[in-house]
Amino acid sequence: MNKKSKGEPNISTERIVQEANLTQLLAISLAADENPVTAAERAVGVGRNQLDPATELSLALRYNRMKADQAEWEEDTFLSMGWNYLLRILQKQGFEQVYAHDFQEPRHNNLEEFIIWVRRDKGFLVSADSYWQKDTVHSAHLYYELTLPSSYESLTEEQRNFIWKLGGSRNALIVNGSIAPALFYQFDGRERLVRELRKLEAAPLSTNVTWKNVLPDELNLLQLYDFASAIVKEAENYREDQYIKNKRTLDKLPEDIQKMVGWIV
């Protein structure tokens, strides 16, 4: 029988070392906020698109679980969070609910909920809808209007860097044929919503408490309706379809919230 030398690690020790190294590499990717595929490739040490699909999926799932655990420990949002967890986060961040309705999810005929929460002091609006009988979060969007100086060219370097570091999609706003001194943002609130809100709290630019340049001309930038309504086409033209669906919700909001988003003066 062959015996291992004293200096040769046994299988279990090797696996422990490999596991520790893998966890450390995934943690480095987590700190850099890399996407799951990049994290998996870094962990194995291969180039882009060189990882076999099974290993990539396994590591990506593990990485996402690490992200969720860290976010939950920090009381932030994450993809697999529960519906009530999101509501607690919003309340803790100073949001208040101003609108809600139940709807039937078409595939399984489950009863779901669509909500709108706002922070009046910042002009923040979050819309979200539930999934699987109000158990998990289907979607969550943060909307806000960022105030700019008189022109984009007059931004300081600090302000420019801040704009580029903000998450989500940003849209220039056109008023009377000219670019308005504001940007409109939509951020996917299912991941790291609290971290994004903290960025805005410490921002070198402020947010418009009253959205001055969004509604009604840029109503297509919003999705203030549930996902069951989203699959029903109510007009041939996309912008008109968005107008009909968003208007239905906007007309039901409290008057002060309609004023906050610029729907009424």
C-alpha cells in the first residue's frame, strides 16, 4: 500500500484550500461589484467566454447568493428578497406608501399587489409589484430628477464623476426643443437600492422635489402600472400606450404627489 509523505496534503486539505481560495476570489469580485459571469471567470482564472456553461452557472449562483447575504446583512435590497422585506426597507428609508392596488397575475391567476411609495423631501418615487401571491418582488423601480447647473458644460469635475457613478439609466430631458438642466433617472431597486439612496444623500447635486421637466411629455420614461397591465397593448403607438397606462395611475395619486411629479401644477 502506498503511503503519502508527511509533506503531501490529503484530499480534504486540498479541497479546503481550494474552497478558501475560491471564496476569497468571489469576495474580491463582490467588493468590485462585478457581474456574476465576470466573477465566475475571475474565480477560475480563465478569459472571457472560456468557462464551461455548467461551471459558470454554478459559480454565478453561488456569487449571487453571496451578494444577497451581504445585502441582507446591510439591510439593502437583493434579487431574491421577499415582498414584505422590500416594504420594510422602503419604510426605514423614509418612504411612505401613497398608492396600491391588487391585480390578477395572468399565468397562475395569483392575486398580486402594485404599489407606489415616495419620499416627498427628495422627490423620489418607487413603483413595485409582487409575485407568487405577494411572496417575492417581481419589479421595483426608483425614479428621480437630478438637477443640473444652467448647462451640462458648466458641471464641475466632481459633479461629472458623480453622474457617471450613479446606477440605472439616465435620460436627458427636452423642453421646448432644448435640453433641460436636469437628468431623469430610473434605477432597478431590486438590487442595492439603499446604497444608491446613500449616494444621492451625499451628492454634489440635488434632486428636484418637484419634477419640472418630465411630465407630461416624457411619460414613456415611467412604468407606473403592474406587469399584468404591461402585456396588454392599449394603443398601436408605444408612447400612446405608455401614456394611457401611466395616466390611469397618475390620476389616482394624492394631489400633492401629482404636483410632486409635475402631473398637475
